[in-house]
Amino acid sequence: MSGARTGRGVAVRLSETGKLHGMWRRRSPRKRVVILGGGFAGLAAALELSPDRHDVTLIDRNRWFEFLPNIHELLSGVKTPELLRIPLERTVARAGHRFDRDTVTSIDPVGRKVVTRRRSAVAYDALIVALGGVDATRGVAGVVEHAWPFKSVDACHRIGRRLEQLAARRKPGRVVIVGGGLEGLEALGEILRRYRESRLQVTLVEARERLLPEAPASLDRHVRALCAEFPVEFLMGAPVLRVEPDAVVLGGGRSLPSDLTIWTGGPAPSPLLTESGLAPRGAWAPVDACLQSKHYPEVFVAGDAAELPTALPKQAYHGIDMGTCAARNVERYLADRSLQGFRPAPKPTLLSFGDLTCFAVVGGRAVAGPPLAAAKEAVFELVMAQLDLQPWWRRLPSALVRADQAARALLWPTLSSFDALRRQAQISLL
């Protein structure tokens, strides 16, 4: 890409020797690349980098890569935690790299090092920041203390167990979902999948005027119509003032009794971005079209942490593509070659709504229909298979377990119900 910044020059490097075309030549030592974060972007970057040319260390505080686009299915039991996880140490090691399970406490881009809780410092020649985000509390009091976050496999598994407890009680359980975006709608869909015949009462609260305002307004109307026969209340234009142990207080003073408050406020930038000088306060890290930091040329940012020149939805498939692009540009930077711009792929957003329907949003259009759920499940199966670097004979059992679980939870309930089969044939343009 013309005008892209490149490395500052490659110094003479001496290392082990090797024989090539009958001549003894000296090899260059591997350059040190550190990747922060083992999510979609960070893991994709690690799998793209060659261990022959780079000494790669991936750092994450968690043991697992987690397939976050499907964590809502933990609420209904369609998925179990082990189906949504891949061990990072195993996958990174099979890629020929090093995995450090540790917490990053600071980034020093001037000194080109990362400081972690258990190690004093990890030096790098190039850094890929793929930290994702932290829970956005929006400054609402009581969120951390009293709301249930919708952010990880463990968090959603805990919500699923709490829903089971509430549904088993004799008196009605009251559930409040804060947030009418993608996560809030998928959480509501899973609750209706399993508990729509129970005594659970669900209220969805959204500060904006309609559900998923980035999507066509017809999607909002369609969701409301689907929920008309169930004990679900939608409160739009209702910002939350505070969360209490057994209630959610709205800005207008109304108090909603709540036995379970699910917080889907979305991601916020990690404070590390600001503390390291990679981003203004409270902002994502600005990058150029090549995902290169606008402040430090040896730093690349991928996934949710990056603020591109043109805003991009924070979706997993963009994270994978950005991680791959960042890794390729790290190789180019270290080789003093021109960088290549990131070109986001035009892919639809798939939003499942329990067993009632599934939405595909492409630009300003939306399509709804239960058959689209098969496409989302196929994406899950494909990506998990691609990221799990075990030999095929070791990957096969995991794939079969995922397929069996999907058949039991998704296919058989449909085949055993005439109404469900009838819905499967319905596809509509919203």
C-alpha cells in the first residue's frame, strides 16, 4: 500500500549456520514478536506467524480460547462450556510458539517491553495488541457488585445455572436484561428457547429508542411480534440509573424488581491502551489502514482494541481477519518491506433468537428465518475446527461431540414438533 510506514532498516544479524544450495550461509536470528490476547485476533495472528522466522510469545491471563459469539447458548444448555473452548497452550505450542498464562500490567512501547504480573518484563521487536475490551459499565452504579456480566463462558454458564434455579421456584422469577443490542437479544432468545413455558418474567431495558438500532427498524418490530405471546416486557428509551441487589432503577425513577440482572453493556477499551500511550483516555487505540499504531510503528493493534480510520463493527470474523493482517504486516515491518492495508470482508451479521428465528443483517437489509441458524452453527463448527491445531484424528472426537450436542439441542427438538418444522420453512425479508 503506497504511503504505508515500514521498518527502520534491518541490521546485520548473525546466528546459527545452515547449508543452502551447496553454500554455507548465516541465518538471521528470529525476531521477537509478542502478542497480547488469546481471542480471535490474537490467536489468528499467532497461527499466521512462522516459528522459523519469529520468536513468538502469546500472553493471556486465561487458559482458553473461547468462542464468544455462541456463549448465549449456555443460558439454555444448547452449548456446554467445553464445547466453546480450545486450550491456548496446546494450540499455541502446536503452532511452534510460546504461551504465557499471565496478566499484563503495563506496556512500555518506548522501551519495547511488556510487563506482566509474574515476569518482570518481556522484550519485543514487534508487538501485536489484541486485548479485546473490558465490560462497559457506562458509569452505572452497582453494575460490578450486583449485575451478572455477559462476557465469558464462565459468566454465561453461571447465568444458565441461575436461570435453572429461578425456573424451579414456585413463585415467578424476575429477570432483567440490560441492553437491546446483539448480546441482549440473543440472551433473550435463549431464555425463551428453554423457559418460555415457565414462570419466568423477563424485562429488556434499552437506553436507545429501539432494539439493535444499527440494524433495520423492521428487525425491532419483528422481535416484538415474536415475543407478544410470552411474558416479556420491552422498555425503550430507559437508561439505567443504578443496579441494586434485587432491583434495577431507571433514570425516571422506576424500580424494576429483579432476581437476576443480566448486563450486556458491550465492550469498553482496556485502560492499558491509555496507560501505555497507545490511545486517548477512554478510547480504542487509533491505527492506520495497515493496523499500525499511529504512535509507535513497531506496534500493531487488531480486533476490538483497534480504532480504524473507518469505523468497523466489533465482530469475531473481523477480529480473525485483522489478526491475520496484523501478523503479515509484522513480518513485513521486520523485513523492512511496505505494509498492506486491511480490507474488511463484507460478511453478514448472524443473530440467533433462540429456536424462534435467526437474523442475517447485511448492510441496511435484514432476513429472518429459523434455517439461518444452521448457517451460524456451521460457522461455529468450521472456525473451531480451523483453530484447533491437533491432528485430524485427535480433532475428530471433539468435532463429533460438538455435532452430537448440536443435533440433540437443535435438530431433534425441531424434528419432533410439527410447528417447529413449519417454522423451518419460513424465510422473510424484513
